[in-house]
Amino acid sequence: MFSGGDYAEVARWLANFVRSHAKRENLRVEAALDAEGAREGNSYGVRLRLGERLAPPAGQPPLELSYGDVAASRGSLAWCTALAARVRALARDLSAGDRGSLKSA
């Protein structure tokens, strides 16, 4: 694995990572990564979308990840495992009751 990278490269990696792990719970779940505006160069906001539903919901803050933490930790198996578990839990919650789920809860 590798660590480091510029903001855009880390954002691409994070979007792919989140999408991949969310889809392990439900193929219809999409990743929404906020990396623009005040966040640019500093942090990422992650949400999952299934139809009109979001996780975390629109009234709550997204999953917040700092650029420095993601860039430094994306080469760590333990860190990636923990993030994958968080993403998959969000996807399971979002998919609860959805008949198109890849796996049952």
C-alpha cells in the first residue's frame, strides 16, 4: 500500500475506496464525496446515497475525514479496515428494508 499524495489524488482514492466498500453491502449505494469549497485542500465529507436517502442524513454532518489523516493513513491496513467497517455500517443502515440489497443484514 501507499501513503501520501496530493489532495485530488487522495480524493480519487477515497471516493473509490468508499464506493467499493459501500457496494459490498448494496450494489445500488453510491458514494458522495464533498471535496470542494471550504474543504478543498483540508478535508473530505463522505455520504452514501440510495435513491433519495442519504447516510448520514442531510440534517447531520457527513463522515468527516481530514486530508492529512487520509493521505498519511491510506497505506495502513488497520486504518483502512476501520474505515471500511464504518462505510459498510452506513451502507447497511441505509439499505435497511431495501429489497435490492446484495446481502441481508
